[in-house]
Amino acid sequence: MAFLVSPGVQVKETDLSNIIPAVATSIGGFVGDFKWGPVSEVTTVSSEANLIELFGYPIAESGYSNRTDWYSVANFLGYSNNVQLVRVVGAASYNASAAGDSDAASEADSDAQIKNANDFATDATGLTHALYAKYPGALGNGIGIAVIDAAIDSDNFISQKIVGNTTASQLFDTAPGTSTWGVKYDSELKDEMHVVVYTTNETITGTANEVLETYAYVSKAKNALDDNNGNNYFVNVINDASSWIWTQPNFNTSVDSESTTYSIGQTLTTLGENKRFPFIGSGSDTTATAKTFTLSGGTDVAGTDGDKQTGWDILGDPETVDVNLIITGDNSAAVQKYAVTKAETRKDAIAFVSPSSSVGTNNPTAKKVVNYFSSFNSTSYAVFDSGWKRQYDKYNDEFFDMPLNPDIAGVTARAEFLNDAWFSPAGLNRGFIQNVVKLYFNPDQAGRDELYKNRVNPVITQRGVGTILFGDKTALSRPSSFDRINVRRLFIVLEKAIATAAKFQLFEFNDDFTRANFVAAVEPFLGDVKSRRGMTDFKVVCDTSNNTPAVIDGNRFVADIYIKPSRSINFITLNFTSVRTGVSFDEVAGQ
């Protein structure tokens, strides 16, 4: 209540403890081809093991290879621990599938592409088969599904081999029973079942007949409950929990809306003729064996430049996706330039770009590298490097070529972990590049001079030292403090953090109280950055001098923040002077 109308005590509180929040500025972003995983949505990857778990291993085959894309993420994760990844696939990259009925157990849906969970929820009504691999790709062709129906008797359950030499009793305590909840019409349709997802070849785990997932005592009844009163309908249980498959009832015509039970692949005709799983046998069959399905029809087709640009659109919105270090990998100049424009549009990210493989691995020279980048616009939101490296692929046991931009993004992230975001990532303290067998281009002093004056950062290998980033320029061509990575990164941190805090001034009054409250939050934050060597001085102006009556009447709020950024050392001069024995140093030092 605003006012008391009778005697009493009214308690109010005012929060004047506003602070500038900490913000993340070393999150990688990448768009590329992978053999597995959700498509056209952002997935967080935190380590190389996590990358394998979510998106599979690198492929290096003559017909399809995603190795440079895969290692673009893996190499960055060698320095940092967060990549926002968007997988893209070609239009003809399909999910493996199986029809699910006794006549077409291995028949594939030849043109099904289920990109992610939202895609399945939206398009499931148009899918004609009962079993699908979770994601597009040939990897799904290595998935098998075994189903044990309640029709099987206990003796057969104990001895039956389900996956390779693994028996059902090794995977489940008892044979499936019957549901006790939710079945309205036919007691036979209370049957439960066990479902096993396994590998049919070596492509997924390196071992055939390896169990991936098991689902025990799942029900055919849509409204069946488990012991914890959770839904136990097999479709819901599998689709919610499985990392490998989607399943759905596979009716070929409509059914009575009151019917609440059906099974994988069960058709309307089968429902009338055989009330158990259609592939088990008749309702009285007690010796039936488990039915197995092998998924097929999955295909790998690499995404086009257009597909990748669409992927960058997903990462391009700073309101929904937090990305700061954009890794361009091995892509065409068109895709690289598109990624740079996304960084410029976001205003809180830097794109890292290497020359194409045709330049970077084919007798590269400083002139060739400079010519490649000459068509790129001047911007402080991009960083160019000098080339490619030779690297070892431990999963395919061979050497291959990789662009350096994932590593340059990585050392930039590592500079923040070691010091702060506004420290230069270059040099012998923070600029070491990992996993280098050799550089294709190791520029000498003349080459470095040519590269550096044309916005390209040299990467060099020095004897007895290692391979290091030897420049910290952005792609800005005009002389400015923003032509250095550390300054651009400093302003990204400041702008992102202060803008986040400024949102809380929206819809407040533009008066002395609001302005003083804002300044009181910003100045300690800037003072902290200054104490951590990010700047040499600053000034915040937010008063009636810049919030004039016209500004206030326009429903606007203005704060002017002046920064003197710290500068990294790029050039060192050492003056050595020889003096005579009898001369005092004080006599010559000033000269």
C-alpha cells in the first residue's frame, strides 16, 4: 500500500547495491560438419571427450571428411573449455530408420531428416517408420534395436541371446510382465517389454554388439505408470532418455481415439489380429524370441556454404547465444567473411581467420597471404593469421593439415585464463601454439614485416622456443588503439558488462538519483579493471551536462565513459653504449 490511512508501521526497502556483473568473454563459437549430434541448434561442448560423446569422432574418408571441422573445435578446447557449436548437414543427409513391422523390419525411410528434438516434435506426424536414428548421418546405420515382449516365458528369457553372446538375463532381472495402470479395454494389452539399443558394427564405439542403452519393463499402454508414478509408455520413455533413437507408433490408418495401447510397428490390422507385438507371434505364443531391427539409410552429406551461413545466423544473436571468439576453421572466403560480419553485428565477438588451404599449404609466401586477405574489409572485430600447420590425428593415426585460426582463438582465451581478457595473447608468455608438427609458412623478419603492415599476425617457430603467435593486430587498417587485440577485447568486456547493468535503468526516472546510482556502480568496476592493468585512467560523466532537458524529454539516458587503454609492447629498442674506463656513467647516461 502507498499510504497508511490509520496508525501503523509500514516497512519499505530500497536496493542501492547495484554492481556491474561479471561477463564471459572467452566462449568459442563454431559452425561445421559432424558425423552425429543435433543439427541447426546450439550445443555447448566443454572438452574433447564431450565432443566425442555428443558429435562423434573425426571422419577422414575419400567420400566424406569432417576432420578439419572436428579438430577446429578440439584444438580450441585444448586451450579453453567452452564452445557453442552448431552442426550443419546437407539437404540429402538422412536419418537411418527401420519400418518396424514384420514384413519390412529393415526397410528404411529413404528421405527422413530429423535435425533435433524440436524437429522431431514438429514433424513426427509426417514420419512413416517406427524407428529412427536420433540424428542424420551414416553413423545411425550402426544401430540395432532388440525388443523382448511379455510373450516370452521365463526359461526362454534366461537362455536367449539378445546381443551377440549377451543373454537377456544378463541385462534384465526378469522377463517383462504386465502394466498395472492405465489400460482400459484388453488385459492382454497390459504387456510390458524390454528394449535394448546396441551397435551392429564397429563405427560407433569400435566394437560390434556392444550394448548402448537398455529400457526395462516399459509399457505398451499410453497412460501406464512406473513405480514412481512417472509415465512408463515406451514411446515417451525412449524418446526422453535415448541418445541414439526415436520411436513412434507406426499405424498405417487411423485408430479408435479411445485406444490407449500400441507397439513399435503395430498396424491397425495387427492390433485386431494379434494383441501382442506383431513380430512376436500369436497372443498365446510363450516361446517367442526377441525381435531385432537394424537401422539403415543414414547418409552423410556435407553442408553447403549456404547451410553454414544459416548456422552462423543461429550464433549471430547476442540476446540468445553468448559467443565471443568465432572460429572460422577451413571454409571458403565467402563463409569466413559472413562470420566476420556476424562478429561485427554482435559487437561482443572477434572472428579468427586463416588463409585458404590453397594458399596456406601450397608454397605460401607473405605476398600470397596478404593478397588473400586484401579483399576482407577493415574491422577491429577480426584477426588474421599467417597460415596452416601440420598436425597428428590420433584417431585415424595419420598426419593432416589444419588452419591456425582455432589455435589463435584458443591462445586468446588462454590469455584471459592466465591474466585477463585485455592482455595480449601474443609472445613467449601467452602465445604458444599446441600440436604443431611443422608450419607450412615460417616467415622471416622481412616476411613478418610484410604481413604485419597488412593486418596479418605472423605465427613463427623459433629454434629452442617453439611455435608462437608473434603479433596482436586486429584486421583494422587505419591507425587506432582498436588495431590491437587486447584493446578490442578490453572494450568488449567493458561494453558487455556495463551494458548488462545499464538494462536495469530502463523505465526508471532520468533524475539525479538514477544517474548517481549508475555512476556508483560503474566507477568501482572501472577502478578494478584499472588496478588489473586494463587501462591507465578513466572518467564517467552521467549528469545534467549530457542528460539535458531535451534528452530527458526524449525518454533517453546518456552516460559518457572515457577510457585510456593500456597498450601492449610491440617494438623494443635496446641501446648499448661503450664508454672509456675513466668516464663516469653519470656524464653519459643523460646523453
